Amino acid sequence: MACIDDKGNLTATAKKILTAVKDQSLTAEDVANEAGLPLFKVRSSLRDMASMGFVFQNGDSYQLNEKAEKLLNRGS
């Protein structure tokens, strides 16, 4: 699942997920509820985003990385 489109911008799904964890550390379940997305999609996206360095995992929770915050702000 791609989090970045062919122009180097965040996808709509990635924006929703990253916005959910922007100011708080959340579990995948909390992200799904906050973003209004299916849990399976959130889990898959969070795995991809963690491997890309956009989020980091602290126990069961995820937090936004500075790299993703810059991309999120760029798209605003």
C-alpha cells in the first residue's frame, strides 16, 4: 500500500492517519477510530509508514516522526 503518490505527496489515507497521530500517541485501533478508516487498512499503512520512517512505534502506540510532519505540513 503506497503512502506516497507518484508526485511525492502523501495519499489521502496517509494524511488521515498521520493527522490522527500528529499530536498524540495512538494505538492502531485508536487511529482507525479517529481517522474513520478500517483497522486492516490502518495497520497495513502504519507498517508501511514505520518502514519509511514516517512513524515510530512505542509499545502498542504510534507517533509521528519529524520527516512525516514536514510532508504533512507541505501538503497543507
